[in-house]
Amino acid sequence: DSAAADTISQEVAKNQENVQKLTGLLDQANVPADVQATLKAQITALETEQTRLQDLAQKQKSQWGIFSWRFF
């Protein structure tokens, strides 16, 4: 439904800010290369999931429900 899609979009925006902060912190961190590679892979996985959730939210916003015509 549209309300849930809006909530997902808001959470994705918040999470994207957090991912950007994590990326910045990782770039500044003094950690071994293998740890940095693992963390970058995790951040990439987070970004991929955020994209999937945003796509899902957009799809839900654009779909008409079976009873949508009654409310418009």
C-alpha cells in the first residue's frame, strides 16, 4: 500500500545517509586490507538492498490496488 511504500522510502533515505557515513569512516580507518575489503563488501550489500527496497517502494506507489478506484 502507499503508506507502507512511503515509510520504506523514508527509511531508505535515512539508511543511505548512514551508508555514506560508514563509507567515509571506512576511508579514514586504519585497518588491515582484508578487514577493509570485508567491510566494503558489507557496505555494497547494504547499498544493493537499499536499491531493492527503493524499487519496491516505487513499484508499490505506482500500482493501483484492486479497490483503489473507490477512493479516488
